[in-house]
Amino acid sequence: MRIKVAICSIVLAFIASTVELSALAQEPTKEQCLMMLPMLDKQLQKNPNDWMALAQRATVRQVLGDYKAAISDFTSAMNANPSEKFRLLTSRANTYARMNDHKNAIADADAAIAMSPTAIGYANRGTMYLRMNKINEATRDYSTAVKLSPRFGVAWEGLGEVAYRLRQYEKAVEYFNAAIRFDSSLADAFHFRGKALQALGKTEQGKRDLDRAAATGYHEDDLRTKYADK
């Protein structure tokens, strides 16, 4: 499952002033980031304390895989503008997660939730726990997110991935149905619902979901929990 908090809402907010939002339905491409990086470097040469430019550059560096530099930029952005600490902590947590630095990822996620216990924060931490195969903790956080925001498709999708991970395929399909009902753009939900349906012997129905996910450019990146088909 993609940690959509950073990749969708937070990332888009940070880079909206640099690239047209219409071109960024999901994470910006490496090509877009390579184009933006020199502009952001130039902006920060003029004003090293420009928190927005720091956050934008951190996001770009994250996409390009320069995680240590991204961590540094997110930290500098927090120091420059403490009022944005919640969003920046969440983004830095996701960067740590990409580095498989689970200790610091969870620490930042905990701090963000302590500041603002939102559905987004809980779902984000739930995905980190799922990445660590901490099923109980992931279930708890996704369930809390659903209670806080019953129409939050990302949280339902997370519960679906937990059920899929436990091979509870019928329950997984129910959760993915809810996720898609509330947010039909969730390619993850179509992908894993397709796999769950196929595991239940519904081959053609599952293939339709898998094809729909693939048509969106879906791919299981390093922030998705990967499952072995056994």
C-alpha cells in the first residue's frame, strides 16, 4: 500500500507551486523531479530559510532516492517553520520508511499523531506497521482511522491489505469494496481485490480488477507491503 499521505496530499501541497497539479495525480516522476531540482537549489541559494522550497526539495530528493538529503531538508524546513511541523514530520516519517529505518519512521509518526490525532496520521502509521509485519498494530491504527473518518478509503484499503496478508480473502474483498466505494481512484484496492478474488477462485473477476489497476500505472514500490503468493 502506498503511503498516500505523503505521496498524494502532502507531496502535492509542497510541489504545487512548481508543477501543474493536473500533471501530478500521483507521485511526481523522476523526470519532473530532475527538472525541479535545479530551480529549487537556485531558490534556496537566494533564501536558505525558505521552508516551502526546503520541503519541495526534500520531496524531490525523496523521489530520486536521495533519502539522507531529503531527511536533512525536511528537518531544516521544520526549523524554519515550526507551524508546519505536523506535515513535515509525516513526510520525514515516510522518508525514513523508504530507508527501512523503522525506528525513526515510527518515532516521527508517533510525534505527528501526538500533535494531531487524525485519520491520515493513523492510516500512515498503520502502513508503516504493515511494512514491518506488525499486523496487530497495523489493524489497530487502520481501525482507528476508520472510526475517525468512516469514509476514508485509504484506511479501508489498509484493512483490506491486512486481511489479505492473513489470507482472509472474503473479508479482504469486503474491505476493498468499501475502499473503492469511498475512493474509486485507489489502484491498490483494485489490485489486491483482484488478487483476493483470484484466491477465492473468481479468476475472471479478479483479472478485471488487476487489469484496471495496471491501466493506472500501478506498481508495488518500496513503500507497498509485498506479499508472496503461496
